[in-house]
Amino acid sequence: MIKKQKMTCLQQESKVKRIKTHYENQLRRSKIWTQAELIALKKKYESEIQKITQELELHAQELQSKLEYHQEMNDAQRVMLEDAIDYCKQLEEKLESITT
């Protein structure tokens, strides 16, 4: 399975700026635009921005899930370590009672 590479926030920001510049340049090239052409261009621009927004939201959700997973793992490891420390203390007490 090919893992899709995630874009960083800076890469996403750069992509949005490039798209914005591209559409601004398109508008500057031709001074005569019909209302339909402007609406179509705006819809295309908005759909590209929407796509990037959705990608960012998905990435944020994935990061949130990973964060929650690691927090759970951290809690579980802490509990395991506390149990191990308690067990070691019990063994120490047993050993002290045997040697005295």
C-alpha cells in the first residue's frame, strides 16, 4: 500500500498562495470578463481551496487521533510502571523480613 504523503501546514499555505496568485494573474490577463466566466473562475478557485481545507481538516483529525492514542499509551505505561514499582517494594520488604 502506497502511503500518501501529508503536506505540512507551510506547504499547504504555499499551495494556497500559489493558487491565489494563479487566479489573480488570470483575472489580470484579460480585462474583459463576462459574468459567467467570473462565476466559473470563482467556483473553480473556491473548490480548490475547499479541497485543501478538507485535506487539512482530515490531517488535523488524524493528528488528534494519534495524540489520543499516545496519551492512552502513556497512561497505560505509567500504570504499569507504578505496578512494577509497587511489586519491587513488596519484594524489598519481603527480602528485608527474611534477612532480619
